[in-house]
Amino acid sequence: MKALLTATLLATAFAAAPAFAQQRNTPLIEPYGTTSPTDGAAERPDKTLRYRVVFNVTKAGADASKPNPSLEKVARFLNLLAADGVRAQPGDVVAIIYGPATSIVATDAVYAVKTKAETNPNLPLIAKLRAAGVTVAVCSQALHGNNIATKDVAPNVRVDVSAMTTMATLQLRGWALIPE
């Protein structure tokens, strides 16, 4: 009897798993930043607010052949807003990249040399973020520290004087910092 109950519970759990997986979505930045619906959540995006946020992207991903998880977090934020009918205004979301993550803005050729990956998997994600109005910027100090020339930065990435000054300036202007 106990074995039958356990088998029934396992079958029910596995039967429900695909349905839950099918509910995952990416309403704005397909196929990045997957979210899951959360019915009955107490705090949801507020359509009356202007979402001005800055993400610091510093960590290198564990697998250089996949998009950087911290950059995917930016996509997830936009997808969460979009799922509730909220869309950030162009320029109101900024991703500033520096530290070990710096190479994610490099062209395919430079990224391949730095990481041994064939191509830079972050470039399509950056293009989609840019199309959604996100400012993707890189710290020029980090470029120098990582031996990446400005000419080797993807064309849709802005080069800022430093991540520190960008984050300080934006926060003083009212942007919220979303840390890693």
C-alpha cells in the first residue's frame, strides 16, 4: 500500500512538472530571462512607477559558451515587468559591465581569444536588450585592465569612463541599484 501511494505521488509530481515548465515565459526578451507566473503575489510591478534601475554586471559566467547569468538577470527584470504590463522607458534600465565580466561585450574574435568559446553568446542578448531600450555600458577602466581595446567592443555597447562613476551618477539622479 505504501509503495502504491509513493508511486502515485511521484507520478502526480512528474505529470505536473511539464505543465509548470510550459508556463515559463519570456514576454519581452525572447528567449532570455525566463520567468514563471506567480499568481497571488503580494508585491507586483506598479504601472504608476517609472522603473529607472542600474544593474552592475561583474561576474563571469561559469560557462563562456552560454550567456552571462548576470546579463540574463537584466532580461528577467524586463520580462517580469512586461508580464504585468509594465515597460521601462528607453534609457531607464542600464547594465554597467566591469570586472571579470568585461569580456562579455567583446566582439566574437576577441571573446574567442579570451574565453576559448567559438563565438560570444552575449552579443545576441545585448542586441535584444538594446532593442528593448536598455543601455548596455562597459567600464573603460575594466577594458584597459582586461586588455580589450575600445575598437573590440561590440558596436551597440556604450563605453563609460568608469563603472563607479556611472553607478554613483545614476543613483544620485534617482536610479535604483540592482546588485548581483
